[in-house]
Amino acid sequence: MSLMQDIFSILQAGAASAMTTEQIIEQEIKDWLTSSQRSQMLAGERYYKGDTDILQRVRTVVGEGGKLEPAKNLADNRLVHQFIRKLTDQKVGYLLSKPIAIQTDNAKYQELLGDLFDKNTLRLLKNIGKEAINKGKAWVQVYYNPSGQLAFKKIPSEEIIPLWVDSAHTELQAVIRTYDVTGYEGTTKKNLTKVEYWDTQGVKKYELVDGKLTPDMDQESSQSHFSAIVDGVEQAYNWERVPFICFKYNDEELPLIQFLKSLVDDYDKRKSDNSNNLEDLPNSIFVIKGYDGTEAGELRKNLSTYRLIKVDGEGNSGVDTISLEIDTEAYKTHMEMNRKDIYEFGRGVDTSAKEFSSNASGVALRSLYNDLDMDANTLETEFQASLEQLCWFIDMHLINSGQGDYTKEPVEFLFNRDILINETDTITNVKNSVGILSQETILANHPWVQDAKEELKRVQEEEQAAPDDPQGYGGLGKDKTPPEGGGTQ
């Protein structure tokens, strides 16, 4: 056999043994469903909803044989503390509760973007933020709705398996989506697992049965991304990019639960145990005299379950008690330190802290927001990059729909943070800035003003209505004086 024939045989054998696209999808799904990343996503969602591990705990006692068994006659409190929910909502509310400002030099482009980023889209972005924090990342799918309008929707992160081009996870090669639906096989109701494979060539749809892919019988197995009517004829089109955008909580794609689960579990456990101790009355062990001594196994069970010991009292009978002192101070110190750690490593603000008093200065309040602000900076950086990718689809849509080419127009998304302020300090600073800053800037920083441009317009209208009034209030010109009794003429 010649050298060329040998190389050709090797290449043929390699091609024959290579995995097909379907086999790759099957293996990726198998790995994903058992992965720690997906498990952590589900845990993040559970803890946000208040379904923490403490709810699965069963209080046990030492049985006669020395083995643990459920305690049927002792308190079994399972107290849930919603730290994950509070911190997640705090971060989302801080960064995403206020409308995002869109800035571009092109007035028409600004108007078009404003139409697309309506209240529904801003609400979607807020939900995306919550999903990203709870699961490490969130996914938005770009599509056309039945009315032919460009639209965006959130896809649960645990359903998406991304295939990235680069190690930095900035460019998608393809996306596998796997999800369960309820269907019928004849008259029998059953769960079906659907699979979609998206790339730049379109989307392929399957069903997963016993770990194997089969063509989806409910719809076309191969489709384009979207279709459009051109000259009365429906034509299929594909985006030049995979129409999914990843919004990350941080560049490591780690959820909040990663940093706090052990601390929250400990807080729930200690609080529940303390509640059990307070409920199990009395806080003492009974020593019952006048009975034969018990066997070691029975002694262990009586001590842990009933808190009593039967002993031979040598002819004497009666009941003595051994007091059990609960170290309240140690418990209190531990819980305070644990709570502090949760807010520190969760990068949030403990609003129950004594620093949040009614007379706290603006400087003091801002210092309390340092950790939250740092986390918001990371989230904003990731979201800015994702919004830039979203703008690519918007720009392509505007070109395809004949609304203009704005691909060269720079656009900036400004996040308006919602920080607690001392209104008295802020208003004083605003008043002291009169004559130094423009009216619009002063109004923009006033805590009672929502829209600086609209408020400036109102002020100008009032000044025009009373041009001689130096204050612009009361409808009085500078030469007019009110009559006696404070009425107007």
C-alpha cells in the first residue's frame, strides 16, 4: 500500500467514526442535565422562591440502637429566611427599576429605539436582571411575533445549552434548547421533551425519547429563523448571528447562590434549632428516682426524645431536674455575624442596620451602598455588552424593513440607579447651586423631579404667565401687593 493510499484510509476511517450533529446534541443534553451548573441554576430559583434546604430537614433523635430516627414528639420548626430574594430584588431595584436612558446623536434613530424599548421591553430587562442574578446568566431570544413586529422574550436559563466559539463566551456558534411540554399520545397524557438546535443556518426541531433524538412530528423538523412576504411571495430568511443573547451576572457566570448558600443554610438551621429549643418545654432533664436503671440503648432514647432518665433511687422515689442553660449570648453573636457575612459577601445593604436612621447624612448613606454599587457596576458592564449585541439585531431589522441604516450610529444606554438619599441635604445642595449650574441640571438633581425637561418646561410656562413675578409663584407681579386678608385682587 502506498503512502497516499494509507493517508486516504486513515481519513476515511476518521470521517466514518466522527459524531453526527444529532449525536453531539444528545451528548451535550446528557452532560447538561446532570451538570453542577444547571443544578445551581435550579437551586438559585428555589431559594429565591423561599424553597430552601431547611424545608427538607427532618428532626431526628438517637434511637435505642444508637441510630437516628425521626422525632415524633419534639418540635420540628423549619424557618426560612428570604435573604436571596431580598438581595436579588435589591440589586434589580437599584439598577433596573428606573427607565433606561438611550442616547444617540441621530434624532430619528433615537425615536425608533424609543419605540422598541417600550415599557414591555424595560419590564423584560428587569426580569432578565433577576434571572441573571439567580442563575448566573439569562437568555433573550430575538424573534418576530405574529404581527410581524420585532420582539424579545426571556428563555429559562436551565433550558439553554450554548455552544461558544471562544473561551470568553462572547460569540455563539449554536444554541441547543431542551424543554418539557405536556402532550397526548392517543388519549394518554404524557410529558414530552422537545429539543431545538439553532445556528446561522436555521433551526432543527426534535423530540428526545430515551436519550435519542427523533424528528419532531408536530412541526417541520427544519425551519428558517423567520420568513417575510416579498412581492406577494413568502420567503425564508436567517439572521447572520444565532438569535439568542446572553445577559451575564458577572464574567464568571456565577449566580448569587454560589456565594451565599452555606451562610443562608446555617442561618436557617440555627434559627430553627433555637426555635425548637424554646418550644420543647421544659428546658431541663428529669431524673426519676425509684425505678430500675435503664439499659444504655433505652437511656439514649429517653434522653434525646423525652429528656428524662430513670435511675434506681435505692428505695427513695421522687423527681429531680437538671437545668439546661441555653447560651443566648453565643447564639445572638453567631447570628449577628452570620447576617453581616450574608450582606457583605452578597454585596447588599442591610436596611435594618442602625446606620439607617432618619437623620443619616447623604455621605453616610452613600458609604453603605459601596458594596451594592460595586456589584451593580459589574452587572451594568455585562448588560451594556449584551445590549450592544441586541442593537445589532435591531439595526438589521431596521435595514430589512426599509427604515434606514443606522449601523454606524453610536448609541449609549444609561442606567439610572435608585439610591436612598437624604432629601434635606440634597435640596439644600440644589438651592446652593443656583447661579452656578444650569436650571436643567439643578432640576435633574432635585429629588422631587422625575423628568427634568418636562419640569423646566413647566417653570418656563409659569414665568411667562407672570413675567413680573421674580419668584414665579402666586400669580403676583413685582409691583402688585396682596390686599388685606391675603386674597388676590
